[in-house]
Amino acid sequence: MLTVSGLNQYYGGSHILRGVSFEVQPGEVTCLLGRNGVGKSTLLKCLMGLIAARSGEIHFQDKNITRLKPHQRVRAGMAYVPQGREIFPRLTVEENLLMGLSRFSGRDARTVPDEIYALFPVLHEMKQRRGGDLSGGQQQQLAIGRALACRPQLLILDEPTEGIQPSVIKQIGAVIGELAKRGDMAILLVEQFYDFAAELADSYLVMSRGEIIQRGAGNQMEQEGVRGLVAI
């Protein structure tokens, strides 16, 4: 679904991404782990075109998208839930979800898919509430729901468990697992909460100082010492 080859990025004189290469497969959750400041969020922004890669290539569904603009990547079938959620606080829940339909036209652009409310029932209950009035966990569900509204083939999540209560973390984990089991979507999950990642990961990547230093199958994370590599 996604192939990244030799990606490099700099901030000033600092080499932030150093020849990053990996693949993400459909029907799987790929977890990218690493301590703060190793380049994880920068990598995701490069994948979405929010930051132009200095060198390297990004292929999505066998097409080179390295030079595409962010909105072109969304139209191609990529969706991104950034760290911090970035919902629209003055818009209602329903209006936030409708923003996720911008790649469609006609009726498909005016109606929130029932599937979103089935995955996150609280959003249906609160669809006329303003996004800014929701709890942190509810806002995270809204951000994921908005991304799913565009029916992506690749869902990219940047630390979805950050700052939210355990009960909602469990709900979000169940949704991610269900989406992966359908087999037609690839999920790239950046996470610092090791136990959450280990429960969901079909494969894992560990990043340090801008490089992928270890990779493997999700069910081998404990045996391969991943917890020690990402512990703060």
C-alpha cells in the first residue's frame, strides 16, 4: 500500500530523517515507535506532503506521490490524524465530520456515513455539540472519525492515545483493530504507549535519531526488546 525509500529531511543544518525506508501493507497495523524528538512526526508530515522531502521517494498504491500536494494525497486515498487532533472547535461534531468529505461531490459530500457513527456512537449522540465542548477523548474520536469519512485506503495516526482516559483508549484500539481486520485498509500508527502498540501491531518499526533502527513482527516486540528501546 505504501512504500517509502531513502527519505531524507533537514531542519536548518540538522539532518532529521536519515534515509528512512519501510513498507506498510493493507490489512495490517504498522506501529512506528520511538522516543520524543527522533523524527516520527516529521516523517508523517513528509508522507502527507505537509513538508517536502529533501530526497527519497514515496509510493502509494504503486504510484509515485513524492511531489503531490497534501490535498492530492487525500484524494488519492490517504488520511492523517495529527498529534493534537486539530478539530475545528467552533464547528459542530457533524460539521467537523462533513469536512472529511471534501474529496467527494454531490450527496456523498453532504452526508456523514452511518459507519462513522457506528464506530463512535458518542459522536452521534453529540453531533450538534461544538467540537470545542467535547472532552479530549471525544475530540480524538472525532478526529479519527473525520479522517475515516474520506474512506481512506491508508490511515495515519499520530499518537492517538496522548492525554486521553483509559476507557477511550480501549475504544480507539478496538476501532483500529476492526478496521485492520477488514483487509482493505493499511494503518500506520505512531505511538509512545508501548502496551497499546504491542496489542495492535502486525509489524513494528523503531526509530532513533532519524533512522529506522529495528523492525519486525508485532508479536515479537517483547522478545526483541522493543520496550527498552522506546522507554523514556
